[in-house]
Amino acid sequence: MSAQDRLTDALYGLGWSTVKKLPEPVAVRLGRTIADLAWKQRGKGVQRLESNYARVVPGASPERLAALSRAGMRSYLRYWMESFRLPAWSKERIKGGVEVKDLHHVTEGLDAGKGVIVALPHLANWDLAGAWVTTKLGIPFTTVAERLKPETLYDRFVAYREGLGMEVLPHSGGTAFGTLARRLRDGGLVCLVADRDLSASGVEVDFFGDTARMPAGPALLAQQTGALLLPVTLWYDGSPVMRGRVHPPVEVPESGTRAEKTSVMTQALADAFATGIADHPEDWHMLQRLWLADLDPEKGRP
């Protein structure tokens, strides 16, 4: 392990061991202070966040984009402060920490014996949403995590999410899709963050007026297993409670090839994501390149 990897792992370990012990008001202030410092330094992540917001809010003035990126960094650090503290939250705190509109789409699908796929963008705190599902609803689910470097950091994330009641599969390795399909055929719940492609098999979609690539997995799983595919968007509203909305199901087209169906369904996911992001752009934590025009033209990958 390199010195940089050891430092990264140590910093995350310090966050999980120290921040979760802080009183909540102190953690909130600390997160806001760190966010403002990072925003003032205008590193690559902040610049990319602002560039992405420029696509979401076309015609925004430089002042508006600066205000959005500052709010975006505060939202991003709220995500981290909450995530570091989640293992120490009581069950009652988790149960009261989220409110979701139109949850009946999920519960009715599961009650009918169908598997359900929940697809989310990087909005607000998807880990908190997952903890709420396992704690408030009492529903276990399976998800996929990107393999991080160093490997010890990935292991920390897996242990953290499994401690919240999630089954976590590695994104790489080729076995995740088959396991997800089995869980869905058994009537289970699968939750996937799905607004950024991490493979060579992504689907091109129109996203805020330009072409981006998003994962094919959610649409392919729905076609192969008959599971319900539901977009979900999350946001903060200034209160301690995170809000969410379950959008109407994305239907499998009646005709077309598998690739054509996958394209139509992934575009429908992108449209639902865009609705939630446009309503709450400051809660979209996309600090990486997403649109094809921003990617390496030769590799076509982040």
C-alpha cells in the first residue's frame, strides 16, 4: 500500500471513529466548516461540481453557480457527517430521519411477490435511505459498491454498510449481476446508485440536453427477472429530516430488441433523475465528469 493510500485509509478511519462520537450540533458545524474551506480552495472537485451545475441550471450567472457549488459542498459534507455518525444513531433517530413520498410503489411491489429494483442518483444521502429501509421498514436489500483503493478503504465501506443491514456485492468481478437477479426472483429488494456508468457497457442517454452514459444494469435486471424498476430521488430541506420520492415504475417496452428496450428504460430513469436533480441541484453530489463531452475523447470513459 502506498503512503497516499495509507493516509486516505487513516483519514476515513479517523472520521468513523471520531465524528460519530461528537454531539450532533458539533458535527453539523464541523461539516459546514470543512465544506466552506474546501469550497474556498476551489480544487478540481469543486470546479467540476460547478461545471456540472452549469448544465443543470443553464444560463445561471457565475454568482449563482458559486452559490450553488457552496451549497453543494455543504450538502456533500452533510452526507459524510451523517454517514460517519450513522452507526452510532439509535433506531429511533434513523426511523425519524427520513420521510418518503409514494412509498407504496415499493411496498405494493414487494407485497405482490415481485422483486423491486430501486435506482437512485447521487442525491443527498443514499446510505441513510438504506439504513431507514432496513430499520423503519424492516426490509433487507442487496446493493453493489464500487471497489475503492486502497482495498482496506473498500473493506471499511463494506463493513459499514453491512453493519446498517445491507448485503453488499463488489461492482467488479462479474458475479454481481447473477446474485442480484437471484435476489429479485426470490421477491427481494435491490438498491442501485445508477446515474454514473462505471463499465464499458453503459447506455447513452440525453441528460440535461447533452449525452451522458448511465448503467444498463437496472433495466437489464428488470427485463430478465420481471422485477419492478423504480426511480427514487432524495433531497434535504434545511431540517434534520431527509426527504425522498418514489417515482412511478419504469415499464418494460412491449416490443424491440433487448438493447432497444434497455435504451428506452435507461432514458426513463435519466428523466426521473433529472427531475429530482433540477428541483434540488445543490444536493447532487457529482464531483466527477459525467457527460461524454467532458470525458477523454479517445477512451470515452471517466
